[in-house]
Amino acid sequence: MSDDMPDFSNVKGGSSSTATKIYVVVAGDSLSKIAKREYGNAKEWNRIFEANKDILKDPDKIYPGQKLKIPPK
Amino acid sequence: METRILCALLVSTALVIAACGKKEEPKTSPAPAPAPSVQPAPAPAGVAVSSVTAGSAIGVDKKVTVPTDSFARSDTMYISVDTSGSGTAKLDAKWTYRKGNNVAVVKEDSMTINSTGPATHEFHVSKPDGWPAGDYEVEITLDGQSAGSRKLTVK
């Protein structure tokens, strides 16, 4: 890239959908962190927990590689 | 005596000839089983992109409410993607900036969706200190295949 190209390192991005999204858990994730990223509000973690009760027994125990359903906003 | 022998010989010869001439009934081979009808393969129940729209605002339905390809420096740029079909698919958005022959990647984002019918998805980007004026482009790919793009301008 040429030196006179602008710096885009501070660009913020995001996405949302009317469909259920699938999120793959990575190390360091928690339902609160995912809710913050997906909904903009960490307190909405329970929506994700409720949508994934078939695979989650404890909201504090999620594992890297798990595929969580993220209900639409 | 010779006559009797001759007669017997003739009769037996006639019988043999008759037997040889008898036609065998043609064996009926079982009717060939009807060829299994070839059913057309069901259309893949995959997800397909039906439209890609750019704008500076979206509604709760993720559709663009202010469609435009031209943005102000402080705008958030949205791209709304309508899909049809059902299934799981990966949508990617790659935002780029072009200046002469140089191209810079502005942002890349992706989402995996599990769609059960028509749905709308959106990607957005913003820059706290404002967008440099110039030409931008966003390309949408669906499962790695290009599904549409929009050329954008910041003035």
C-alpha cells in the first residue's frame, strides 16, 4: 500500500440480521461479551443462553468452537 | 417282410421329421422392469442473495431507509443484503478504498446465518475521525462467491 493512503485502522464495523446468526465461540468469550458485541448490551446475554439451552447447561460454561445461535435483535 | 420294414422306417422317419419341424414356443422372458423414472434433483435449499443496497441509515428490518451511494465524511455507511432460501450460509463484506491504482482494505466483516426463509442482513462501517474523501467499494460474497458489490463515494 502506498504511503499516501489514508489510515483506516480505527474504522469500526458491525453486522446484524433478521435471521438467526451462528457464532463460533473463541477463547476468552463469555455470553456477556457476545451479547455486547451482537446486541450492544451485555445484559442481553440471557437471550443467547435461552436460544442455546439445547447445548448450554450453564451460562458460565461455553467453550471455543461451540456454535451458538444468536437470535435477531 | 421288406415292405413292413420299409413302412416302419418311413413312419419313424416321418415322426422324426415332424418332431424336428415342431416349433418351440418362444420362451417369454419377463417383461423388463420399467426403468426407474429419473426424478429431477430437488433444487438446493440454499441461500441466495437477491439484492444489495447501500445507504446511510437502516430500519429495524435491516433494510436501508436512506438509500445512497454518496456519503458525507461523518456518515456511517450501511449495506443491506436481502437473501432468499433457507440454510446456513456465510456472508462476507469487504470494504475498500481506491486512490489511483492503489487499493486499501478499509474493513472486512463476516456473519454466518441460519436462514429459514427470506431475510435481510446488514453490514456497516464508521470512522470516528471522518472518512477521507474518495472512492470506496463494498463487495458482498456468499460462501466465498461474489454476490454483488456497490461503488460508494465520500464527498
